[in-house]
Amino acid sequence: MRIIAHRTLVMFYTKYADAKSAIEEWFHKTEKANWESFADIKKTFNSVDAVGNQRFVFNIKGNDYRLVALIKFKIKMVYIRFIGTHKEYDNIKDCSEL
């Protein structure tokens, strides 16, 4: 999968250094993946949730951080739409619109 954009993740873990290894692990697993469906994502990340409109929520570092990605299976693209603390995520009204 191609991930847009790694820079967003780096900027986040520059601010939250404790998230670096978990984010980089997510990045490398995702980059190597060849997902064709939600079921494929679940095989890689058991705690992922589908929230509609091609958006998926990943727990990062246990459940300290959340990452919302728009995934286009046909073209093998993953777009980072949000990364933040669990508290920041809780303030989002509708992840499917990110």
C-alpha cells in the first residue's frame, strides 16, 4: 500500500515521542500490505474499525492514540486523515467526513 503522507506521522511523533515506535510499526506493516478489503486489514490489525465512507480507525500504542485513514483498495492508497490522542479523537463528530 502507498501511504500519503509519512511526513504527517513524523510530525506527530516528533510532538509525542512515546508514539514513534508504534507509528513506525503501523507504517511499515501497512506499506508492506496488499489489502483488498476490510477483512484483510483485520488480519493485519485486529483492533481496526470501519467507520464508513472508506475510513478506518486504528488504535496506536495500545489505545493512547488514534489514526483515521481513508483507504482506496483498488489503487492501493492509504490517506492519513487524522492522527491524534484518544481525547482528540473523541471530539470528532463524524470520522466518515474526515
